[in-house]
Amino acid sequence: MKLFITLILLFTPFLASAAKVFDAANPATVYMVVWRGCEDACLGFKSYIKNNNLPVNLIVRDVARDKTRIAHYLAEAKELKPDLVVTWGTSVSKGMIGTMGEFGSQTKLGEIPVMFMIVADPLGAGIISSYQSSGRAKVTGIRNRISEDVQIRAMREYFSLTRMGVIYSEGELNSVLNTKKLHALSQEMGFELIEKTYQLDANNTPLPGQFDQVMKDMADENVDVVYVGSSSYNLENKDEFTRAAVRHALPVASAYDVMVTESDGLIAVANKYYNVGRLAANQANKVLFEQSVPGDLPIAELSRFSMFINMDVARNLSLYPPIQLLRFAELINPDSHNED
């Protein structure tokens, strides 16, 4: 009997914390660290919380593309001890969580649950061990990327693809990992990968004013398409990037919908970041309000993706989409050619 009572006393604090209940008077605290402001994924996360009346106090911290700020927010999160930390992007996630190579099944945040989103390759980045479960009790996350083989098949439905160009910064781990994937796929799927990198400054940031030259280099290499699979720098400079491509008669295909919907890319196969943010909030709901262990949850992903085609760019490049793509693609600027 004494042993039974002792065991109850030992496990009572654990059971109480596991059954923590949140309400309007005692909301859950979510600490979100983002890379470049509260963009669509962050807004989608907020909308899910609001629409479902979840009692959540959301604290958003912006790294503003400066990796040196991550350590400060890591220290603040440890001090605040929120009920969940949410990280946006590969650099922020590695900085806040740490890799399995460094920490094994533990994290930089100790006992604080954490969820990543907008990480192009969490396996390659060493944040998780599988997509079925993270391999770390306190870690879960969201898969937002459409696999590169799906992207390439979609491009081949549109135009001939024998030479693909990729332009990236060696200072971005996600871009380096993505390019390695493309190299492997080039062997499997029978295309040549033409690779160009930006010149970097002392801080590993691309020097300005390089877009026109790298696109000229790609045109001289006779690539069929310039592909942007994972690059924060290309995304942040999407207008300069895509317009330089069009000037050199090069189509841009991307895993980022906004490079097509809001700029001059030709085709994107993507999940909208807003929907990814809502999915992330749904995963957070399971951790906070359904008492799910983060590491027991599969890495969540959206069940459907979208294809976007910018018809202004298609007309400009005389690359009109075939009928089979027109049947299900979302057409951007479909009627602007009628405007005088």
C-alpha cells in the first residue's frame, strides 16, 4: 500500500500537467517566431484560432531575416515557458529546436512543446527522423512542400523539359538541400540540371544586382525552365527574379504560388501558405486542447495541392498551356489580353 501511495504522489504532478485545461480566463500561450513578418501562414494560423474561438494568447516575434536574433528569442521563450512554440522556416526552426545530430530526441527548448512549419526539408535539415512521427517527443510539424517529382511531371505536361536551371544562395541550407534533391531526380527522370549560385558578401547574403546576369547565363545555357523549389532570397525578390527571367525569354516554375499569382512566374504547383497556417493551427489544437503528445502525431500535410498558371506570362513567352492543364489549373490574368 505504501508503494502504491508513493507512486500516486510521484505521478500526480505529471498527470496534472498533462491534463492542463485552457479557457478564456486561462488561455494557452503560443509563442511564434517567424522569418519575415506575419505573412500568409501566420495569418492563416491566426484565422483558425479566431474562427474556432480557441482560447489562445499568441505572441509573434519577427526575426526579420536576421539569424542573429534567433538566440534572443530562444532565450525569451525559455524564460516565458509558453504552452507551445511555433517556428517558421528552416533557419528559425533549426535555431529554436536544434537538430537531432546535436540534441538527439531532445530540443533546445527543453520541455516546451514545439511545432515547425514552412520547412522545405525537415528530414534533410535534421529536425525530424521521419514523417510518420518526428522521433522527438516534444516536436511536431507541418509538411507544406509538394515533392519535386510532382513539380517536374507538371512541367512536362506543359512543355518539353530536358535542361532545368536552378539559381540559389549557398548561404541557405534549404536551397542547398533542395538542389541536392534535384540532382538526384535529374538522374532518375532524365533531365540535365544547370546550377548557378549567387555571389555572397561576408554575411553569406547575396550581393545585389545579380538577377539579370544569372538569367543571361541561363539563357546562354539554353535551359527550358528556371525552377525555384526552395529559396527565401528568390521568393523575397520575386519581382526582380521573374522579370529578369522574362526579359531573357525564360519561364519560371516554382513551388511558391506567389511567384506566379503575384509576380511573373509562369507555373506553380503549390500549397497556399494561408492554408498551411490553418493546418498548423489545427495541429496546435491537437497538442493544446486534445492533450496529444507532439512526437506521436504524424507530420501533417494538406491532402490537395493547386496549380497556378500566369496567362500574361504565357502570352508574353508564347507558351500557351495545353487543354489538359486548363481544365484544372487556376489561371492568373486570364483575360488581361482583352484590355487596350
